[in-house]
Amino acid sequence: MPITKTLSAQTTGSARFDPDAFFESWENESKSLLPQNNDLRSSIITSFNLAQSDNYVYHAVASVTLAQVQEATEHGGEHGLHAWYPDSTGKAPELPPPSLADIDAYTAVFASTTSTSKSLTALAANAKKHSHRASIATYLQSKRVLPSTYTVPKLKRGLINPYYDYWAWSCRNLEWAGPTADTVLVKQSHHILPVFMHHFGCVVPSHEALEALKQSARGRKVLDLASGNGYWTYMLRRLGVQVDAVDSLQSRYRSLWISDTIVEDGEKYLKANKAAKEALLLLVYPIVNSSFTAKVLHAYDGHTICVVGTQNRNGYTAFGDKIIDEYLAVEKPTYMKTVQIPLPSFAGKDEALFIFERGHHES
């Protein structure tokens, strides 16, 4: 039988870590907690109450310590560290890096205090011809599917979301203004990403994405399968959504945001729980190069499948050579795509939330 993990929410190397207290502090002190003068190391140490001598090794796309990440950050774009915009042949571009204004216009698309659709329109309308910004806006608009039945309100005070704030800082630091159709050619990442993944997870949950999931649930429970360190579960619960988080916990994260992970293989859990027929299935960054994703999608028998992953064929999630909508169109054709909304993507990545409903056609 699956068990509920008794391991408390925690950060390895921190004497005290309480997610609710973390968010309360972030609401009041985020400006001072974010990197000052691009000092990410000090920011993470302060935010997560780590020792100044911290030497934890973050294993992900690379294995790095905070000191090594800081050193790489201080090198800026040297040695191709910020080469995010190749041309269609994969060669270095002739255009200069995006301006800070264009980067801020991109991050504003995902802010909880703005309308995503209007921000995307502004991103395109104010772009110079043949600029990075123009290509980014055109690409993001071409990928967006959101029926009028979904209403995502702007928030006056803004959603407390430390991951979004750190991500927005990283965009400025790494000269990243969003993906284009050629982002699939980018094969590199940056030393910052393992730190973000360990503390927050693989991808940033935007306000719009969280609202879309909440509205898609329609009062049903969400099953966050392969929930990782639980950040998406935690954010959804803060919006009043009921979430069960299931993970084998084979992957190691430095920060855990929830204390009630159900430790179980995803396919086994579904088979033992009536295929989660009454729940919405959420897969955040499903495993690549394994049969896990195919098995759980086959075992699920509910009405709504939600997948957070890449919207190009860069091979970072699920099936490598197929985007999730291409896979489901063949393997589970009764599920129709109703939503595809771009997410805040880390430099060199291109991520989105996909929602599929059984028997519903894309609008």
C-alpha cells in the first residue's frame, strides 16, 4: 500500500525552513531577498537560512555549488554563456542580445498583476522589425490556446510566487527575453538552473497556469503525479485547490515544500486507486527517456490530463521526439487539447501548460 511521507517540509542545510513563513517573509521582503548586484549565492543563503560556508552540490543538468554558480554568473555572457538566440542553422546570431526593456516586457507577460493576452499583444506591438522581441512575440502568440470560458483575473497586490521573482531576475541577468521557433536548436543551459530546480522545481508555475488548473479542476481533486519537491502542489493549495501529491522520491531536491507526499510509483498508485477516475491528472515535467509517462497516461481513466513540459522537440520532457499533444493525438485520441499556454521559461527553454479534456475539442 502507498504510504504518506512523514518527512517534513525542509531545506537541506537549513536549521529552519517553513514554507508558510518563507512566503510571509517573501511578501514583505522580496525586494531585499532577491539578488543584490546579481549576488545569487548570498540571496539563496539568506532566503533559505543557509550557512555562509554552504558547499552543497546541486545535481541536475550539471553539478555545481553556489560558489561555482556565482562565479559563472559574474562572467556574464563570456564564452557563449548567454548564446540563447542562434539562427535557423544553429550559428551565432548577428543581432545583439535583447535589451532590458524587451526582457522586462517578456517577464511582464507572466506577472499576476497584468493580463497575459494584453501583455502579449504589447510585446508584439512595441517590437522593432526583425528583432528578437518580434520573433518571441510572434512565436508565443502562435502557441497560445485559451478558450474564452477561462477567465484569469489580474491581482492588485500580486500573487506571492518566489520562483517567478527569481526567474524574472535570471532573465535580466542571462539576457533572456523568451523562446522563439529556433530555441529548439539551443543545447546549452546555465549553472543557475540546478539551483532553481533544487529549491523550486523544474518550471515556474505562473498565475495564469495555476488559475487554468483550478478552473479545469472544477472542484475535483488534482493528482500531482511525480510531484517532485511539491512546489506546484503547494502553490495550488494556496489557491484552495485540493491536491494529492504522489512521487517515488527517487530524485533528490534540496527543498521540499510539502510534508505529505504519497511515496509510490505512479502507475501502481493509479491501479490501486481506480485509475484516479474522479481526479484531474497533473504531470509536471514528466520523465524523458523512460516508459513512465506512457504508463501513467495509459493507466489514467479520468477526464482531464494536464501536462507541464516543453512545447518544442528539444527532448527535455516525456517523449523527446514528440510534443505531448502529438503523442496524445495518437495514443489517447479521445482526449482533445483545450488549453496550451506558454509558461515562464528558463533561458534556452520553451515550456507550456497543456490541458486535455476527454471528448472536448480545441477551441
